[in-house]
Amino acid sequence: MSASRMGPVSTPVLDLDEVIANRSTRVIVCCGAGGVGKTTTAAALGLRAAEQGRQVVVLTIDPARRLAQSMGLDALDNTPRRVAGVDTSRGGSLDAMMLDMKRTFDEVVLAHSSPERAKVILENPFYQSLSSSFAGTQEYMAMEKLGQLRAQDRWDLIVVDTPPSRSALDFLDAPKRLGSFLDGRFIRIIMGGAKTGGRAYLKVIGAGLGAMTAVLTKVLGAQVLKDLQAFIAALDTMFGGFRERADSTYRLLQASGTSFVVVATPERDALREASYFVERLGEEQMPLAGLVLNRVHTTGAAALSAARATAGAETLSDSGEHPVAAGILRMHAERMRLIEKEQSLRGRFTAAHPRVPVVDVPAQPGDVHDLDGLRIIGAALADGAR
Amino acid sequence: MVSRESDWEGVRLHVVTGKGGTGKTTVAAALALALAGEGRRTLLVEVEGRQGIAQLFDCPPLPYEERKVAVGPGGGDVYALAVDAEDALMEYLEMFYRLGRAGRGLRRIGAIDFATTIAPGTRDVLLTGKVYEAVRRKHGGQPVYDAVVLDAPPTGRITRFLGVNAEVAGLAKVGPIRSQADSIMGLMRSPMTAVHVVTLLEEMPVQETADAVGELTAAGLPVGGIVVNGVRAPMLKQTDLAAAVKGRLDRDLVAKGLDAAGVGVPATAVDALLAGAAEHAERVALEKSERRTLKALHRPMYELPLLVEGIDLGGLYVMAEQLCRQGMA
């Protein structure tokens, strides 16, 4: 049987140049497991789109220091800044920003409450820890920032890098969680009698309420409960706006102008996470452009198998001649085994998701930390379609 | 098998962190195996809901319950636990407050959901709380586990994760939560804990390792060893590597060598092989400078070889033996 009859030849190729050339693409979201090159992919896509004439802003969450520096992002000021060194001859531009979650949260508070109320919120100890140090806030704030950037309408393409979450899916779930929390009874119960508008509702809960407050006081301690109540009371007027924006950002993600790019490396865990993500995006009816497979190993000498290379290296070692050629053959054997493993993992993914377009980005010898490096990645991202 | 004393005598809680993709789960599992010497019992804990342990040990998904998953090369038992924040909260409420039906009521009104998802700091409090409980648990006056190995969140979040109870202590000035938080921080900052960082010899993981060591130290958390994963031996002599980097290997000589090896390849393939050699040499040079950066952190270092075919149970034992031999266990 020929290889072409066996191989998954029908797997579609992801054409990212087409995605960025399409003017109706307004948002590209790069998501995937931690450590697979999401930030680099987002930056490379943004740069390529800018140099092809789009007005682009890249929202990064946690870029590697040198990559951030190369984009002029040393100052973390939560505002998009123009990236220097970009070829603007086709009329495009590139801005970039790094998310500062506390600052984003503060801005939300300031924008949606009176100065006195904002002051109470910003000084509450619950607010301070929620906004600056508790994990999970980052997801909300990334979504919030995305909504803000979209609303400003200064760019025709926003490329978003997603937070290094516990699970890649947190990014999708965060806004929904916020919604269900706001719908929940918990808020009202913790507010107890402090909330006059909830009187009628409280009667419905009836006798259970007193017991519940007692339990909460017992577990949290009276002082914690008091701080928490003060925090929620102060935030109360903002909750409506919060929820509305979380919902509208969620709808934005489902809109046809959005493209999700799932990023992975040819490794078991990263591809498993990518599979989950592809399935979830399908369930949520979020538009998936395809899979970027980073750090794929290749060789120009594929005809020389690992077994033959190893045998050849042994022959040379036995004779004691040609140590360099022997070393090169061993290197090649190792690379061929790696390629074989990567291709088998890739094959499993494409077998499970035959309609998901894939583009391979060859492994680079070093890390990417300048615009030229990003251009090389950008070209590779587009190269699959050629 | 153990040829020297462990570098971490007295440590009961081994926290294993690392940048995503460096293999911290694998290293944590190998360390749990390595620490399971004769007559000893170790517990491997995961807290990120990924069921990474079950996949490594090739067993069904772990419930919220400690299960024996392997026997260490030294004959001891390795138990595993996947901590779930919701279950941990219910257990905690039951244990400390005997809530019974009221506890279930909390779940119904969404308080449990609030605590474990909306207020995500609580999640970390619960997860670290469970780890604390496992470390401190005693049976007949003896600790149930000789060592607990935590497959912890990645370097970017580790200091916040381990320090979350200091955060809580700032919020709750008195009361039961405060005293629990203080006890947990006491353990985390004691010599009974060591936070090991897993890295690859690549720029970003090494940078994150250096950052994490700095942050952990500043937070008063005890930094353990640095585990360099995926180490590959250079395949050429130093002088040949230097030549390869510059593209100055003798092409004719290499071609002759390939002929002598009986692998006749077309000219283009010779060029591809030489390009491969240049890449290899470039990587070796990069690794050398990364290793220097790591050494400057002045922490004990352990090295694990790259297992090209991926990690299976056999591979875990190979890694465990390496860790024992190098004194990590």
C-alpha cells in the first residue's frame, strides 16, 4: 500500500494569510496549553498582518521579557503602544500592550461608580486581593480588555493572547462563571438584611436564611463576613454593567468576525489540551480557524531512516574511523525518532479532527526575541498553504 | 541502589514547579517513586484537575481519594491523590464545623461554587490546606506519609499559590480561618518544605526559573533544587562542534564517512545532515550558556536525560533512579 493511500492526505491546511487578509476578521484569539508558544504566535500574526496593511493591536498577557522588549513593551502601563521597526509601507500599523489586571479592574471600578463609591471599593481588602493577587481575575480582565479595545474601534484587527490558565478552558468559562455567580442566591444571602431591595426575595428563602448566615459567620468569622458584605454592597451597583459586558464579550467571541487559533506543540499533553479546546469551541459555536502546530521537527534527509543511520554510526564506531560522520548519523537517528513520534501524535489529532485545518511551524534553533524572528515565524505560519 | 544520602533529609513536603512544558508532572512522579525507599510511603498530589498522574501511571482517573499507584524501585509504596477544590471544601467544612445538612445547603445556594471558582484564591487555600493535612496526618503517632510530593502550579503562579495563606491571614485577622492559614504558612516556610524548580536548557524556562527562585526567596519560601529535564549529550567533540556552528565541517570527509558507514545518500541529504549538525552545535552552545545561568543561582542541580520516545512507566523508573543516584532522593 502506498504511503499516500495510508496517510491523512486530506487534512486541510490552515491558511493564516487568508485569515488576516480577510477584512472581516476583527479578532484573532490564540489559545492553548501553557508553554506552547501562544504569545509568540500572537505577536508573529499581529506583525504579519500589520505589514500586510492592517491596523493591528496585539494584547499579550505574560510575554517573555526579551520578546516584550523587542516590541517596546518594557513599560507595563496597560495602554497600547506603537511598535517601532514595523514595515508600514502597505498602510498598516502595529500597537501592542501587556495586560495589567489590577489596573484594568481599577479602571472598570472607576468607570462604573461614583468617585465616593469607587474609593470605598478600591480600599476594601477583598477588592485589593481579588484584583491583584487571586488567580482567575486575569481571565476576567483579559476579556474585559478585549471588549474595551474592540469598543474603542481604533484598530481593524485585535490579536489576543490568552492567560496561562490552569486549564486553557478557563478563558472561555470565566465570563460565564461571573454571570452565574451574579444570578446566584449566594450574593443575596451573604448580604443578608443589609440589602433592602431583596426583602421580598429573602422571605422566599425563609427560615433557611438565618441558619445560612450563622454558618457563614462561623466559617468566615464575623469580621471577614463584614468586609465581604461591604465589598459586595459597594460593588452592587456595578454588577449589572459587569454582567452585561461579560455577556457581550462572550457574544463577540461567537461572532463571525472572530477567529480562534488553537496553538499546540507536537507533544501528547499539548495536543490533548488542543483537542479539548477544539471540541469546546465547537460546542460553544465559537469560530475556529484551525490549529497552529509549533516546534515541529523536520529534516532534509528523510529518506535515511533512524535504523539505517544508527547501524551506519555503529559501523563507523566499530572501525574507529570518521567520528564526525558517526556523530552526525547519531544525531540524525535521534531526530528521525523524534519526527516519527511527532508525526504519530499529529496523526492522532488529525484523525480525531479531520476537518480542522493545521499549519506546522518548524522548530527554531533558538528562542524568538526580535521582530526578525517574529517575521520568520509569521512566514512559517503562512507557508503551510503554499 | 541508593549510593549516597539524600540532599533533602528532613524535608517532608517536596513542591515541584516549572514552566509549562518542562515536564514538572513527570519529574514530580519520578521523585515520588525515588523517595519510596524500602518501608517508606510517599504521596503524589496533583491540584490542577488535569489527571496527569493517572495518565502517567496508566490508571483510571483518580477520584478524590488516596490510592496506591506504584511500588518504588526501593520497594516502598507510592500513593496518589487528585485534589478537587469542591470536595476539599466539603471535607474541610465537615471536619472543622460538622456542618452536615447545612454544608449541603451551602452547595445548593452556590456558596461552594462561589468559594471554589469565583473567589479563586479560596481554591488555592483549599488545595494547599489539603496538602498540609496530608503532610501532618498521623497514624499511631507516626506520619502516614514519609514524604508528600506536590505537582504544583507552574512557575508563573507558584509563589502566589504557596503564599495564598499569607494573603488570607491579611484578610482574616482572627478566627478559625486565620489560625488554619497561619499553620499552613508555617509549614510552607519551614525547613520541612522544599520547592524544586524543573527547567529545560532553553532561554524562557531558565529565565522563569531564575524569576521563580527570586520570587520564592523574597516570599520566604524555601527553594529546593533545580531539575534540568530533557538533557541531551553532545554528539560531537568540542572542536567539531565549534566547526559545525560556523558551517566549517569538512563536507567531503563527512561524505566519505557516510559512504564508509554504508549509508549512501544523495548530495542534498549530505547538506541536510550538515545543517542538522550546525543546529545541534548551536543548541549545545545555547545550552551551555543556559546551564551557566542556572549554576549562578547556587542551588543543587539534578539532570535528567531526554527520553525521545516519550515517558511511560518504565521511563519514570529510569528518571527515579537518576534522581536517587544524584542525591535528590
